[in-house]
Amino acid sequence: MESSNNADEDHAIADNLEALWMPFTHNRLFKKKPRLIEKASGMYYESSDGRKVLDGISGLWCSNVGHNHPKISEAVKSQLDVLDFSPPFQVGHGLGFELANELIKVAPESINHVFFTNSGSEACDTAMKIALAYYQGLGEDRRYRFIGREKGYHGVGFGGISVGGIDANRKHYQKALLPDTKHICHTHNLSEMAFSKGQPRWGAHLADDLEELLKGNAASEVAGVIVEPMQGSAGVIVPPDGYLEKIRAICDRHNVLLIFDEVITGFGRLGEWFSPDRFGVVPDMITFAKGVTNGVIPLGGVLVNDQVFQSIMVGPEHLVEFFHGYTYSGHPLACAAGIAAMEVYRDEDLLSKARRLEQELEHQIHTLQGEPHVVDIRNLGMACAVEFSSKPNQPSVRAMEIFQKCFERGLMIRYTGDIIAIGPALVASTKEIEFIIETIREVVRDLA
Ligand SMILES: Cc1ncc(COP(=O)(O)O)c(C=O)c1O
């Protein structure tokens, strides 16, 4: 939204916006020139100044079937009149069980239980607690450490930021992080893999870093390794060919649980329900959120394999096996949204559509090679990123300006550092993908 020229009006807007402390936002700058959204439908938002803005990032990697899908909206509205809430502890409701059953149908065969949370952050912390409970069930309570990956994002809980590897998310909390958490090296290497299409050929050997961290006696204290199969928040960092396979083999060799954080990569983003169908690598647990309800009502969860689940289902039956849960775990409205969203993915054949569109997106995004300041372009599934060289002494300003100018020209993208990320809904048309790429091209040229 353009700010008004009238000083009084500007002041009124600023006063109005002051109470809300916005997450992951430069609050002071934003409130000087706010971008406000009023409506959404399909691929588009409408801003408060009445402009159409194409959503190039599926909300926040979540509105995978497009906004305000009538089937999901209808399911939530009618559920509201039937059961608004029921406690998830010691009482159940049908929709929770139904959604869990639907989820395990599309998960890898070995994974057959679901624990519901409300967000991806809670899903990651929950998966870490499950790993600890698993080893305690096996009598191996020396296993309490975790290994994450540099540049990894696993939400904002203390577990998640401990295994997460994005410095900005950790810097204020260093001393309060889980002790003894380690990180394997990331796989982002411009000199070896810049402008790769899909999975880079180079880099599988980087998984050997995990072997280093587990060698000797070290593995006997490690409960789990958590990685995003494709790193989303750090700017679409695609796993090299063979890399995830190696990570799995090393975890197996050292009897360490492997957790895939699929909060972004699940629900069609990589053209499959979950990444094992894309990469052929099956973890012990999968965390999910976002696309499960199409972002309509918050819901997340952890998909857990049978071995892990059974090791915790022990002890006297009248005792709670796992002391963990949220008031809103499996909220009826969220489950109604989840069941409806899964029907939409199926009925509209959106996974196949995503696989077809991936080719188009790959082709088009790579035409930005050679535009000013572009140093890398990466893509996989319906996700891609363009990395720019930073302005001298002003890291992340270039990508921020591109983001702002794109919004002014009717396109919503995301930026992190000097990287812009694009992840359109799986219902995008070829024309809409073209609009995304051409808008970015114009903006980048204008700003050069
Ligand atoms: C891989 C991954 N894990 C966890 C999260 C955290 O999810 P939430 O913001 O729902 O807590 C995100 C959010 O973007 C994510 O991308």
C-alpha cells in the first residue's frame, strides 16, 4: 500500500499499527509504509488499496491449493456448527482419527502413527521429545543429544532453534539452547553448484560430516538427526544427488533416528505427499504443518514409524505413555480443514499437476540467469530461489528492495538474506508463472 501524503493520516495509520508486534518483521520500517492484505481468492490477494497481488509464495509455503478453496471453507464452516472444540486429552473426536488415518495412507509404509500439534515449531519440538522417549523406552537414556544442519530451520521453539542452523534465529538465545547440539555442514556451495537445475550432481560427500560427528563413542549419546530434505527458509537449498541416501545410511549404521522436517516439502511442494516418494529415502519420523490444512486453520504434527511408537507404548495401561500434548492438538476445525484439503489435493490431481508445472517453473526461473547481480538460481518441485550478490556493506538490502518493488507491482514473494524465494500454489497457470518471472526480471533490471 502506498503511504498517504497527508501527514495526519500517516500518523493515524502508524498509531493504529503500533499495538501489534509483528513476527519476523522489521516493525519500525514496516509501519512507515505498511503492506496490508484484505482479501484472498485462488492465486490472488487484494491489498487494502484495492490492488490485485499474485501470491507467488503460497501464503507462507502453505496455501498450496490456492486461497479460499470453497471445499475447505465449507468444511470448516459446517464443522463450526457441529463441534467447536473438545479436549484432546483422555477424550477423542472422530475427525482426529479420520485425519490421522488419511495421513498414514499417504505416508511411507513404515510410518503409521500421527501426533498432532498446531504448528511446525511444535511439530519439531515434539519429534525431538519422541526421540528421547524412544531411547528411554529402549533403556538407552544416555542418548539425549541432537544433530541438526547449518542453515536448517525447524521453527522457533527452544528445541527447534537448538537444532536449527540459521544464526539470526539463535543469536539472542545462545546460552539457553539445548546443550551439546551439533550441526553438520550445509550443502550450499556457489562455486560447485550454482545454477543447477533440480538436484545438484556435486555434494553427496558432504554427508560424511555426519559420520565425523558420530564416530568413536559419540553416537551412543545421540538421539536424533533432523534435517529438512530441501532447506526452505534458508533459500531453497536443494539436496545434492545421493546426499540424503548417505545421511540415512550413516544414521542406520549408528542406530540414530532420522527426522525429516517436511513442514515445507510435504503436501505437494515436491510433487509428492512427502519427500520419500521423491528421493526414495525414508526417515523414522516426519514433521509436517502448513499445507496439511492449506494454511486455513493451524495444524501440524509428527508422523512416526511403528518401531518408535511401540517402544513408547509400554508400562501399565492406566498410565499416560507420553507426557506431552497441546490444548489444541487435533482441533476439530483444523481436522475438518485437513480432511477437506487432502480431498482437494486428490480430487484435483494436484501432485501430478505440480510435477508437470515443475518443468515450466524450472525453465522460466532459469531464464533469469544473466540478469543484474544474479549469482545463483535453484529449483526443485514447486520451489525455487534466486540469489543475488549483496550491496556493499548492506547485506539483505537488495533482496528486500526486490521484495518491496515486486509487491508494488502486484507480486508477493519472500526474501531471506539476499535470496528471493518463489513457491506458487500447485494450481498456478503457466501465465501466472510467466507473470512472476517477468515481474522479477523488470524489478531487478530497474533496481540495477
Ligand atoms: C522446515 C520448517 N520447519 C518448521 C517450521 C516452523 O513452522 P511454524 O512457523 O508453523 O511454527 C517452518 C516454517 O516455515 C519450516 O519451514
